[in-house]
Amino acid sequence: MFRSLEKAANANHTMSQFHLAGCYRNGLGVGQDHTKAVDMYRKLAECGMAQAQIALGQCYEIGKGVDQAYDTAIEWYSKAADQGSYSDSQFWIGDCYYHALGVSLDYKKAFEWFIKSANQGNSYGQWKVGYCYYNGHGVAEDNAKGFKWFQKSAEQGNRYGQWWLGDCFHNAYGVPQDIDTAISWWLKSAEQGQEDAINDLNFLGKWP
């Protein structure tokens, strides 16, 4: 796979170049090389490829292959978001505002970006919108709306959405209490390695 991608990338096939960068980033078929991945992402990002802009932003956010720089990460996420329906970049911008990464803490702005992402069907955006409603962060607390967004996320297979949906059923937040349904969602989440779900199931004697 790596060799065929490399051949296509050398022929200036941009999507192959993007996937080849991913191979270097994750060590798939070639030795892991974060610096090489960043160089490849940067060339594509500077040509306007939104997927590469998001990937480059993530490299800056976590400091892999480049010095960690949250403000630069936000710049690249914003470039991707400015191109329109790129729900991943919208989610990551929201996350930066939510955790004060390179910008001042601002739950209201975080929610605005999360809802943009969620409305495009992004399961992570849906989970964080639910979380904001659940905690009253950037929006009025509303357990029923929180439950609705957790459900949307969970039904797409998002492990965080699944755990929080289980929490809603367990604690009767926005829905009548239903321990069995809570356990079923926690099991789905735990099977994907979500630690909170595993801990809750262990406490109830339902894991493994």
C-alpha cells in the first residue's frame, strides 16, 4: 500500500500525498517520521487542502513533528473552517476555546463552534454540544437537550457520546432512569476502551 501511495504521490496526486503523510505520521508501512509528515501536510495545507490544514493543526496542537503552538493550530483549523463544511476543524476550534488552548477560555464561543460541527453530523461535535447543555457551559443548562445530543452522538458509535448517554439513563438526566439501558450503552463505550464506562461497569460488576 505504501509503495503504491508513494508512486501516486510522486505523480502529484494530492490525495495520495495526504494519505502518504498519514503513513509517515502513524508509521504505516514505513518508519514513523512526524517531521516528514508535517512537511507533507504543510505543502498541501498551503495549497488550500482543508484535510491537510486540519491534520497540520493537530500536529501543532499536540506538538508532534513541530514545536507545540496552540495559536498556530487554531490558525490552521480556522483556515479549514473558513472553507465551509469541515466539521472536524469546527470541533477543534471549539475545543480550543473550551480548554483555553491558545485563546482565552470562552464557553459561549466554544458552544457556537461545537453546534456548527454537530449540525453537520459530527459525532464529536454532538457529544460536546450535549456536554455543554448538560453542564450549562456557554448555553442554558438543559438536561433534555443534552440527552438528545448525546443520543445523536452515541448512535453514530462515538464512545464518549455512548458513555454520557448511559450516564443520563443511570442518573435520570433528561430521561426516566433505566439502569439496564445505561449498562447497554456503557458496554458499547467500554468495548471501544472508554475508561469511564469501564470503571462504571466494574463498579456494577458488569465488566468484563
